[in-house]
Amino acid sequence: MDVVVLIGRVLFVVLFFGSAVGHFTQTEAMTGYAQSRGVPAPKAGVLAAGVLMVLGAVSVLLGIWADLGALLLVIVLLPTAFLMHRFWSETDPETKQGEMIHFNKDLALAGASLMLFAFFAHVDELGLTITGPLFHLG
């Protein structure tokens, strides 16, 4: 069972590492997009999101306070969904559909991250982790 959970953690964080790389290698392009969406301090937001994704993904992957790492991912995902992917304000059907897909993906990943938080904070023996949870749910 421990190996299955580890494989799941690896598969889960691949997306966040890839996205974080984009935040750091394509900062200017992402900043322009964030600015076009009305995000305050767009460059700082892009870089902060990249840092939170790396920290959260490393935490979940290695099992270093993985519950906290899962919460860091939620902190990135929810604002991204509502600030960057406002499909309801789009008029072009193709753009609207693309933004809706991204919005729903971010919501689904936030839900999965919340479940991981609860899992890590509730299970006493996590197996194949470096530390135990930071939070303890009954």
C-alpha cells in the first residue's frame, strides 16, 4: 500500500513541477497574461505561485509535512481558478470553453489537494515519508 500511495504522489505532483518551471522560464509572458486578467501585482503573483507550487509539490512528493504541502497547493489553485480562468466573463465560445476546462481542472486539483491534506493529517502511519504530518486531525 505504501508504494501505491508513493506512486500516486509522484503522478500528482508532475503537473505542479511542470507548471512551476513555466512560471520561472516564461515569467514575462505569464505576467502579461495575469495583467490582462486584472491580477494585482501580476509578476509577483506569477513568481509567488511558482514558489508555492514547488514547495507544495516537493512536500507532497517527499512526504515532508505533506499535509502542509497539500494546503500550499490549494492556496495556489483556488485563486488561479477564480482570477485567471473566469470563463463566465468570456464571449467567444472557444475561449469560454478553454477557460472552463482550466477552471474545472483547478477546482478538481484543489479538491484532490484538500483530500490529500485530510489523508496526511489523519493517518498515523503514512509510510515512505520523511516526516509525519504538521497538523493532526482526529
